[in-house]
Amino acid sequence: MIGDIFFSLSVRSVRLHFLRSLLAALGIVIGVVAISSMGILGTNMTLSITASLSENANELSVNPVSGTGGGGGMFGSQQSESDDDQCIDRDQVRDIRRIAIQDTVIPIYSESGETITIGDEETRCTIYGLKPEDVVAGIKISEGSYLKGSSGAIVGSELQERYSLHIGSRIKIGDPDEGTPHIVRVVGFAEEKGMSMALNPDNAIIVDAKLFVDWYGGEYEYDQVLIIVSDINTVTETGDAIEEQLNRKEETVSVRDSSGMLENVTSSLSTMTSFVTAIGAISLLVAATSIFNVMMMSVTERIKEIGILRSIGTKKREILKMILYEASILGLVGSIIGGIMSFVGGYLICMIMLSDTTYFWMPASLVNIANGVVVGIAICIFSGMYPAWRAANLDPIEALRSN
Amino acid sequence: MEKNPVIRLERVKKVYPLASGDVVALDSVSLSIMPGEFIAIMGPSGSGKSTLLNQIGCLDTPTSGDLWISGINIRHLSDNELTDLRRDKIGYIFQNFHLIPLLTAYENVEYPFLLQNHQHDKSGHISTLLSSVGIDIYLAEHRPSELSGGQQQRVAIARALVNNPPILLCDEPTGNLDSKTGLQIMEMLQSLNEQGRTIIMVTHDSAIAGYADRIIVIRDGRIVS
Ligand SMILES: Nc1ncnc2c1ncn2[C@@H]1O[C@H](COP(=O)(O)OP(=O)(O)OP(=O)(O)O)[C@@H](O)[C@H]1O
Ligand SMILES: [Mg+2]
């Protein structure tokens, strides 16, 4: 194979200037690691959010429309409208039940940012009021039991972990400066739910609706209605039907499903990922400059050799090929080492920053490494193009005469 | 003998345009060289000997005038065709040997063969050639930097011969060698000439020029005899 001789000349040239070549390749290693691991991080974040949202893909949330036009909520801010006077009333709930006849409809009272006191520590969380049978339908319990007794409460996993709560713990709800707080007793803990459309128990306390109305008033003035759709294929249909029915006269509710939220989240994530990847790409640009530099040096040093090669019958494009091989070798070595390091680095980043490596092994995540490697090699070849062109177009006599 | 010249120059002129004024390195040189001739080109330094050889070797193209190699007017050839002509029809032997430092002696000789045949030599042709110029298989594995000047020139001769070109161009082939080694190289060139190759050799040394059938003297870019 004729390719062999040019390739082997390139390999030998790289070996002759091992340190210089190694340093240039190191730049590529860093660049590839930068873009690949940023890509992996972005993909893993997206995948994990997508997965937690699609676990709840069968949920619809019906929210009253606030005066300022709601519906722009992001990152689980499902309580954003609960502070206004807007609410979903009994008739509307009845309409919803009529439409979602096959599905579970859970009207929710909620109060966000309530002060609670655990032991002598104060914090804030969301208080949900649900009918006991709705709690059974809408919340999964990891420990303890569903609502029982007059002051029983179910507590979310985040609060549980943060304050090392156990069954029987007491929590005071309400600001002590504004009258006597209500005291509840933990009867159960809710499973971690992650991101969801409505009724996110992770950082919340769930009490009986009756208790909630006793404390806060507003009977039948629900803050939100959660619909757990039995057939996932009818989610959009059901949502549309509800919106149509309830907004017939005027805009009173908005219905959201997880896909809208998913879109929001993934689009802002991808903006963020592109941004950090662009920063990573700068390091690749620096690497490209150093490859260019090394290739120019190599061509200048080998000018006489190139003259000899040309004079004994080597064609321009064969010289071009030889120099491009050299750049590709640097790119290949740098990118492959970079790829291996991205693999390790990406895994570590997922472990440290996301504490979750489940999605690391997915093709969508690993493809970032392949992309990084390909971009690394391509950049090296690109950087080698001008030096190669210069070498190929040297005047053989000039090249032979140079020292 | 054939009547057609293997090399013919017709009013070949080579001008190097410089900022300080044009340098006329060759001034309307006309010359015919018949197959099998052994020609020595002599003349003072800077008279245009190397320039003339480079035109004949198609390393350079004349500013004006015509040059035929084996009956082909090189004016009409593309860069690729000129390169092929150099590879197939012309063997070069330089004063400074000009071996490729990254390749072993064997690989240096094999290189033009690979360019021409796109595959490695399986017939033992290259080994035979190397031993015919006095390079044994152990020396053949050495890099040029590990060879003496005489050994390097032998390798360079083997490389020039590997594609069996009809024309050998030698620019002061013994210029960097001691006189004994120089004479050995000349014996080698002479026997190659006896095998029918056309040899054109630039030299300063009239003893060396004595090996040639014909001596061309050049001065200020013109043939004077
Ligand atoms: N690339 C070039 N650019 C400008 N001038 C050149 C170039 N090459 C050769 N010349 C000029 O052309 C003339 C002939 O040069 P050439 O190398 O042919 O001489 P030469 O007879 O081979 O000399 P020497 O015996 O020293 O090798 C010289 O005056 C030289 O300065
Ligand atoms: Mg000269």
C-alpha cells in the first residue's frame, strides 16, 4: 500500500519530535474532555429530569388562571397561583369529574411557604389539604400509614431527611408570632417524587382537607386539581376537553401536563449546556492553534526533506496527505486519550454533581464522547490543512536549496 | 544508435526576477543529447550549471524556450505529469546525497519504487540493487545519518536506479567525497553508462570530467563549448 509509506513517514516525524507533538496533543485532550464532559453533564441532567417528569406523564394539573395570566411556571412552581384569590370551585370540580370520568380527580388545597417548627428549628414548606381517600390515590407512602386520627400528617422525604423525622414526631404549623400554631403528628412519609406537575410532597406536609379548612378557611375553594389519567394516551385529549369546557365563557383555568413543563426545562437546560460547551470549545480552539503551530514548525523543519520527496517523484497531493496524516495522528492520539478521560471524567461529574450515574450509560449520554473525539480529530485535520497546503506547494528547488 | 535525441533544449532561457534586477541564469541554451551519451557540464561557480540540470530534470520550468524529454515537450505537461516524468524517466544524484533522514537505506531506495508501483518489492530487486552498489543487508537497515558519505552516495545511486530510468542527472556527485571514494562512484557511473543509460553530470573536477564522452562548458548562462 502506497499510503503506508506516507503514513509511516508521518509516524516517524511525530516520534522524532515526541515532546512537542505530545504537548500539542495534550491541548486536544483537554479540549475533548472539556466539550465531552460538559455534553455528558447536560445530557444526564436532561435525561434524569425527563425520566422523573415522564414518571408523572399521566398527570394533569388544573390551575386557576391568575389575573396576570399564569401558566409560565417552571421547575415545579405549581403553587405560583395559590396566593391570589383565584381558585377552582365546587362546580368546576364537578365539571372536571364529569369529563375525566375514567380518571382519578384530586382537588387540592394548598398553602405554600408556611412557617413550620420542628423541635426548635423553623423552616418553610407547603401544606396540602387532601381528602384521606385522595391521599391514598395520589401519594405513595414509603413508611408509616396514610392519614389517620384528627392531627395526623404525611411528610415529604426531603423534610424527613433534613430533620431526621420519624413516625410520631410532632410538627408545629404556622408562625408562632401570629397566634397559636397547629400541632400535627407524623403518621407516614411520602415517597420521593422528584419533579412533577402538581402535588409534590417532597418538601410538603399533607393533612386532612377538613383540618386544612379549619385552619385556613376557604371550603371548596381549591387551589389546584390533580388528575391522574388512567389511559396515558388520553392525557392531551382530557386536558383539552377540560380547558374547553371550563373556559367556555371566560379564561378561568389552565391545564398543564408534563410535556409542556418538560419542554421548558429541557430548553433552558440545553441553553445552559450549549453555553458551557461553548466555553469548553474555546479550549479546543486554543488546542487548534497549537496544532497549527506544531504543523507549521514541522513543515518548516522538513522543508528540505519535502524538496527531496518532490524531486524524486512525489506528487503535491501525496505531500499534502503526508502532512495531514501527521496532523491526524496528533488528533487521533489526543482525541482518543481525551475520549477515555472524558469517559472517566464524565462518570465522576455525574456522580459528584448529579449523584446519579444511571443515565451515564445511555447512548444519548455516551455519544457526547464520540462527538468530542470526532470534533477533536476534525479540528486537528482542519488545523493541518494550511501547513499541508504550504508544504505541497513548495517549490522543489527552493526546498532543496534551503538549509 | 537511435537518431532521436533523448533530451533536446531549444533556446531555453531561465530568468530569476529579483528586487535588485533580473538574474539571467540561462541565456538561450540549445542542446541535444543522444541516448547513451555521458556528458560533463563544467564552468565557474554561478555560471548556471545547476540551473541547466534542474531544467533537464523537470524540477523547474524554463522562463522561455522548449525542452523535450524522450520526445515529449514538457511545456505542455501538468505538475502531476512532470512529477511522474521525474519518477519514471529520471534518476537524480546530488552532491549532498539528499537521502530522506527518516527512512532507512533500504526504505530510501524502496521509496520511488513504492511511488511507481504502489506496492512493496517482492522480487528482491531492491536488495540486488543495494548489493550491486556495495551496500549489504546490514547497512541497508541503517538510517542515512549512520552511514558514511560514500555509503550515502551509493544508496542515492541505488535510489536513482530503482525505477530503471533512462536518464541519470548528477550534480557534483563526488563533490562531498574523498578522491578515492569519488573514483569508485565514477567507476559505478561509467558502468551504468556502458549499460546504455544517458548520464549528465555537473562537475568542477576535470579528472572526473574525463569519464565523460563530451564536455559542455558554460559561462554566464551560455554554452561556450
Ligand atoms: N532561486 C534563485 N533565485 C535567484 N537567483 C538564482 C536562483 N537560483 C540560481 N540563481 C542564480 O542563477 C545563477 C546560476 O546559478 P547556478 O546555481 O545554476 O550556478 P552553478 O553553476 O550551479 O554554480 P555552483 O558551481 O556554485 O553550483 C547564479 O547567479 C545564481 O545566483
Ligand atoms: Mg551548482
